[in-house]
Amino acid sequence: MALFLKSISCRSFNHEDQLVHDFKKNNSRCKELISTSTSSSSSSPCISLTVWRKSLIFSCKGFTVIGADGNLVYRVDNYSGRRDQTILMDASGKPILTICKHKKLRIVDNNWFIYEGEVLGDHDYNTTSTTKTSSSSRKKPIFCVKKQMKILHSNINVLAHVYYHGTSSDKRYSYIIEGSYANRTCKVLDAKSRNVVAEIRKKQAVSGGVTFGLEVFVLVVMPGFDSGFAMAMVLLLDQMFS
């Protein structure tokens, strides 16, 4: 396993098709990576994804997400190293969601925005300028995520609130994120029903003697909840608490 991870991290991929081809070529080793006691069984309706906190592209920071069949599902390859904008892509490199840090002229800002597809240039909620770029003027955020400020709230278990339509002004959030990202034990709950819709769990090895640490963990997505949106929550938590 150590040799497999090292071989991937040392490669340089110059073409999207080559990246996917090489990943599938190592499919048997990928299945070894995803085999855990926390993975869902064949009869389970839940989706179990293995998240590796590493890009498959040399010199890039990012994430690699593997499905229960050992195939690549999502990826994040941050070429620029910008922490205020992250693009979640599918296995072929097509942008699915863009996560943007709110830019505002104040010392502490705890808001992030999620857009469909790719956002080019500065995003809509950049309040440092009154002029919007042509790309951002055509894009509106679909969600706003507000980090919980511990000093202002008694419930230290809450990490963030998720709002529809890119605004938290109405105070009616749709989802709550609870737990500890540092320990890889988090839950995304529906605000109305309090049902768990997604969960981050520690990676457990099938046999003894293997430890994954915090760089490899499991994302479990409940039926009816979008796995891409669940992965966006992982990216947000990583920005907030890493």
C-alpha cells in the first residue's frame, strides 16, 4: 500500500484522460484502499466514499475521492494554491461545484459560498469593490455556509450552518454540521428533521497493523442526499479547520 501511494504522488499528469486511465489501471490497489469495516454492505442504500486528502497530480494540493468499486468519483486539484476558491470536479475533470471564501473588509469573516459549476474571477460577494466581473454577475451562489463562532455560542458541538440561496440574513438555515473535523467525526443534519444526511468517519483497516491517520477517511452519504454536495461540505470543513 505504501508503495502504491508513493507511486501515485510522484507522477506528473499532463492530460485528464491519462490521469483517469492510470487510476483505473491500479484498480485492484484502489480496492485495497477503500476496503474498511465502515464501508457499506452491498445491501446498504448508503453511498460510502473514501476520501484521500491528496491530489493525484504532482505538486498540487487537493483531494481524491474513491467509490466503493475502486473507481475515481471526485477530485480536487488546486494548481494555484488559493484557499479562497476551490473547485470540486468529477473523475474526468469537469467542474461540479465551486467553493469561495467570502471577501469582506473586516478582521473576522466566517462565510463561504457554493456555486454551481466553475466561477471565473472574483465572486459575487466580494464587497471590497463595487464593480462586478462579467463572469460573477452571471453566477449567484446556491448555498451560504457560516462557520460557528465558538465564543458567541454555547453549543460547541456545532461547526457550521448551511443556508439556501446564498444568504444567511434570514437566519433560517437548512443544514447543521456538528462534530469535530480534526478528529474526522462529523455529521451533516437536516435542520428541520434532525436526520443525518451525511457523515464523516475515521478510516478503519480490515486487518491489524494498518493505520490511515487523518489523511484518509470515509464519507457516508444517506439516500436522497447529493454526494457532490456532501463532498463540498468536506472541502469547506477542511478550509475552516485545517
